[in-house]
Amino acid sequence: MKPVTSIKLKGHRKRQLADTLLKMHARKPKVLPQPDPIRVVCVSDTHNTRPVLPFGDVLIHAGDLTENGSFDEVQAELKWLSNQPHKYKVLIAGNHDVLFDETFLAKHPERRYGQTKTKEDLDWGTITYLQDAWVTFEFPSHHRVLACQNTTAKFPSPEHRPRKLTIFGSPWTPQYGVSAFQYRPDDESHWAVRFASLGPKPDIFVTHCPPKHHLDARDFHRAGCPYLAEELARFQPRLVVFGHIHASYGREDVVLDNVQRAYEEVMTGLKWLFGILGEEEGKTTTFVNAAVVGGPKNELRNDSAVVEL
């Protein structure tokens, strides 16, 4: 049965052609297994729910730990998160976690819910909180200790040295409604400014909002940020963890070469087709939308994701 109407938005043919060209170009992402992998557990948008979390070396929570962001809510969920057995635990805020955004609370004091305590009064336990900041963790090589015992080398070989992971975290989302850590959707420099001060190149980026065209579909549109996608393509990290758009929970592995980037710019309306066929080697980046709740009542629906690096 044919549809009664056929609505084609401006640029439809251009986007259709770009989609075809990307499929022709398609490179299969290469995610090579590591002999001594670091197990990263990813979760987001728990909204006061407490999913069962699998074992791992690092636990990452990508924001919206709470529903309303009151002090009591935040402290209760921090205690739950801190009690998890993972050696390293990283948290960023989401737009619901208003307690972390003093600028927002100064404008909307009613969102303190009558409480006088601030984020400075929180007991963080074993959690590392990142707000436009990064941290580097070190992991010993557990599985090859025996192989080293009989060596006479003065220094350990590269494969026996501890591995390091640098993680950058940021809570911001494009403005929608009245909530914490929001920026104007047309602010082209927002992410470039925040990434400008980065020292070591991060292996993992944790943001609350998704980059555009990566697990960001909501209803009939893409809710991710194109400027975040642009910056991530420049860094080509190993892993990007986010949430915010509950309906797009999942994982995808993408080769962030110039063809992929040109395709995204065409789909966003930032670029014509010229140059989309250029060649450039790119690294595989794993994108994880780790939102575990769904539906109008934010019910627990999804499992946390596990990525081995």
C-alpha cells in the first residue's frame, strides 16, 4: 500500500546520495582483541534506579544519576555507586543532576528543594567526579606476571609495563527545557573551548549528550550535537560513552576517517558532496549510549554495556 503523502525535506537527494556513497566506501571496523584487556563497564541515566552492574576494572557513569538532583537523592546514589567493587569509578553529571551546577541553582533556587547543603558537603567515597576535566588510571599487567619471572632484563618490555587510560568527562547538553549544564545548540565553540586545555590525548571521552549521528535518534530527528561530533573526529578516541537520549541505547563501532566525517557533515547540512570520496586511514572508535532507563516513567529497561580495551 502506497503512502497517502510523501514528504521530502530540503536536501533529501543529497543525503540519500551521501548514504549510498558511505555504504560503498564502508570499511569494517577493526576491534582487535587485547591479550590483557581492560574491562570498562558503562552505564548512564539510572535516574535513581540501581541496575546490577557486571564485574570490570573501570565503572563509568555518564550522568543523570538522579531524577531531581536533590542533595539527599545525590548522596544516596553516590553511596550506591561508591560501594560497587570496581577499582576505578568515574562519574559525570547530567542535566537532571542539578546539585552539581551552582550557576543553574543560583538562577533557580527552588530546585534546591528547600535543602541548604551543596555539592561541597557530599561524601564521594571512591568516586572520581569529572567536570570538564580528565584523569589517568594505571593498570598492571595481570596475565603475564609469570612470563616475567625468569627474565634478566633490567627494565620490563613494553608488553609487561602497566597500561594507562586517560578519561575526559563533561556534563553539558544542548539546551532543551530548564535543567542543568546546558548550552545554546548553535554555540559552535562550546566543545572546542573545553577540549582546548586537554593535556594528554584521552582514550575515553564521557559526555552526557551524544555526538550527532551516533546513537542519538529521538522520534524523527537526531538530537546529538554536531560540534561534539566534529571534535571527537579530530581526537579519534578509543571509546565514547554517553546517554541522555534513552531511546537510542546501544553500541556501534565506527572508523572515524574523512569519509565518515564528510558523510556526517552532509547529513547535518554543513557540507556539500565534494570531497566525500577522499581517502584517509582512520581508527575504530566505539560509541556507547549507556542509558538504562526508558519510557515516560524512566523505568529500568536496559543492561549496562561492557567494552574491553
